[in-house]
Amino acid sequence: MAASNLHTVAFFGATGGCNLACLVQALEAGICCSALVRDPAKLQNLLRQWGVSEPVTAERLCIVKGNVTDLDAVKQTLMYNGRPVDIIISGVGGKLVFTNPLRPRLDNPTICQDAVRAILAASRALGAKPVLIAISSVALTTKKRDSPIALAPLNYWLLREPHADKKIMEETIFEEMRKPDEDRAIRDYTLVRPSWFTDGEGVGLDKIRAGTEMNPAVGYTICRNDVGHWIFENFLRRSLQLDNPYLGRPITITA
């Protein structure tokens, strides 16, 4: 992709493993980005740990301090250098709280749905129609099993509340896409549904399998770094036109 054709990208949840890995590659590829974070110093420190130089960060990254439910902060993040961004990547998520080990809860049980509602409202207010890439989860579909049956008890125990939140997030995006083109806040979307997350270096792009709802890629785990790499390669580096096979649908990925 020529430098003049590089997309501009807004990140929500940029300090999380998947989005951070994607942001690092975007900055190193010369892509201009914005990121909404509660703690800018934390993001800057993480970028330094990843080897992103301060001149690169200063030149290509606009950091907005705020909360994803703050509409003004979200609108500011959806702009770069006075123009609406081309792509939104939402990797927002809550943290599990084990006060009751039998039923772990999220510290914010509606964080994903609230984030997407705010992003759509802000995009609509700006009159722009970017592409929205939202990181979701497997084990949400009712069409074909996309998670090994052996993980079903673990999904029910640990992820019951996160899955409920992500399910509403997905339905919010589906509802938006059912509107007439002229009424939508986004031009297109993809729901990225990774299998269980792991940490570490990852296995690399060549070993990542991707599938659709009717032909899902079923597996146990995928590294957060690999998720970020896959999103970067398939949405930031390549075209967002109709020939992109991952647009307009949920996509399962595993390694």
C-alpha cells in the first residue's frame, strides 16, 4: 500500500494485548493513529517497551485522555489531523473479579456494549462512515460450534458475564448494519472472534486459521500478539473494498 493511501486508525482499548500489538505494527508501518486511554503515560511506557521510538510516537500517534463512555473524548479520538479516521478498532474489555470464585464477575459488566454504543453515536455525530473492527469472542454464535466442546464448562464458568456483554455488543453492530446505508454510522464492520487468549510471542501469521460462522476455525487458543498481527495485516495493510473477504461478517481466528 502506497504511503499516500495509508488508512488512519482510531484505537479503543489500546493498552490491551491485542490492540497494543496492532498499534505497534501500525506505527512502525507509517500509519497515523489515535488512541483513547485513561492513562496516557501507561500507553507511552508500553510503546517504549515494544521498541517504538518517541519520535515515531510523536509524529504518528495522537493520544486522547478519557473514558470510552465520554462522547466528546470518543469524537476527538475519531478524528486525526482534522479529518475522520478510516478505521476504528475496538478492543475494549473488562477485568474478571473473583470475589465469588464460583461465579466470576466483570468489574464493568457492560463495558463492551457501552463502548460500541458510544463509538457509533460519535461517528454518527461526525457524519463519517469508517469501518469498525470489534474484538469479540468465540462461543457466541448459534449457527455452528466455533469452540471445542471440552471448553464449554470453562466458558460457562469464567466467561458467562463477558460473553453476555459481547453478545449485546455484537447485536448493537448488527442492528446498525440493518439500517439503510445513509442512516448508518459506519460503512462496514468485522467482528473478530478469537479463541482463548494466551500471552507470549505467538506462532506467526502463517499458522493462524480464520473461518466464518458457517465454516468456523475451531481451536483452543491464540496469542494476543497474533490477534493484533492478524488484524493489522487484514485490515490496516490491505484494501477495505469489497474484495476483502473478512468485511461484513464475524470471523473466528485461532492458532
